Amino acid sequence: MTPLVVCAVLVAAVTHAGWNAMAHAVKDQLVAFTLVGGGGALCAVAILPFVPAVAAATWPYLLTSVVLHVLYQLLLMRSFTLGDFGQMYPIARGTAPLAVTVLAAVLAGELPGGAQLAGVAVASAGLVGLAVWGIRGSGTRPPWAAIGAAAATGLAIASYTVVDGMGVRTSGSSLGYLAWLLLLQGVAIPAYALAVRRGALAAQLRPVVVRGLLGGALSVAAYGLVLWAQTRAALAPVAALRESSILVGAAIGAAVMKERFGAPRVAAAGLMVVGIGLMLLGPAHAA
């Protein structure tokens, strides 16, 4: 990974944590993700006339990715509804690079080296620590539903990361791929919200419309940078570096949302970051 690619992914990581925090701060998660998706779709409409068409071979990847992105949004809404941002975000994002390492090896032929495998083990220990912290900190009822939703979110992230990494490499235009992806997946949640909320939706959107649309714009910037990076580096290291956003998300949860962030969670998040760093240092090899 070149310094330019590293910088792009780090900016994406900070931006991604920011828009997730904005979405979590809206109490009605369907309203939040309606605005994020709608904001992304509006950006796509503005971009599409100025970008090259994607290759025909790209469309199977794009359509698969749309389904995975919608599933990811539904799972993320569920995890944010059930748990603290400072716990759900690290579990969801920390699960992703572990799964990407496996999926990239199976589907893209990018085999992990020894350092990457060590990183998987260390980051997994951090994930277990976060889950255990959540159980101990939840009183008499372990938050299994919240932890399960966050882990499932991570698997969805890993799936679309690998599909998009393979798809954008066939597209001939990372911006063209991004625009079509945002347009197609960006209308799904708003359409569902309109169907179930009907005439009440406009009044529900109005108080948070600026925050939600800003979150949508940030999500476009964050994922656009990641897609570009995936055309210039192996998938697993890009996914691993992107998840440095775990620390940003944890800090936002503690400083802005006043969520409790004790020593066990600090240690668990630290283990995850160390593991992700090992995955980044260990380059993948083509099969």
C-alpha cells in the first residue's frame, strides 16, 4: 500500500465513524437511514452524468452488492437500536476484516501471510473481549441480540467489501461503480420507509434532515475512497486499515454520547487495533 492509499483509507475511516455516529444519534433509525440512503442517492444522481459507464461484466457484482448493502443497513439499524454506539460499532467493524481475510482468500485468491493470520487471532481476542464486556456490563440480561446483530453486520460488511473489491476492478471506473451502487441501494430504505410511514414520514424527517443528508454525503466520501483504494491494493489490508475507525467510533461514543467506556473496553478495542495492524503489515499473496 502506497502512502497515498494509506492516507485515503485513514480519511475514509474517520469519515465513516462520523456518519455512523450521526445516524446513531437519531432516535428513529428508519428515519436516520432513510436520510443517509437518500443523501447517497442524490449524490449519485449528481455524479452519474460525468462518469464513464461501467463495463457489462460489472453488473452482476453491482446487483449482488446492492442486496448486501441493504442487508447491512438493516442489520446496522437493528444493532444501533439495541446497543450502545461505543460497543456496537467496534464489534461490527472489527468482525469485518477478519471475515474479509477469509473471503478474499476464497473468492479473490488473495492468500493471507503469517502476520495476517496472527492479526486475525489477536483481533478475534479483542472481539471476544468486547462481547464479554457487554455481557458483564448489561446487568442480569446479557445483550445477546445486540451482539449478534453487530456481528452479523460485520459479516455483511465483509461480504460487500469483497464483492465490491472484485467488481470495481472490472468496472473501468471506480466513480462510475460508486455512483450506480449509491443510486441502486440508496433508494431501498427510503422506499420502504415511505411504504410503512406514508404521510407521516415527511414530518418525521424534517427535524433531522440536515444531519441525515450530511451523514449521507459523508458516507459517499468514505466509501468512494475505499473503492478507489481497492483498485490499488489487496482487499484484506484495505479492510483492516479502514477499521482503524474503531478507535474513532469508541472515542465518539465516550466523549460525545457520554457512554461508559471502562478499562475492559479500552483493552479489547486496543487488541482489535493491534490485530488489524498485523493484518495490514502482512501482505496478501496471490493464489
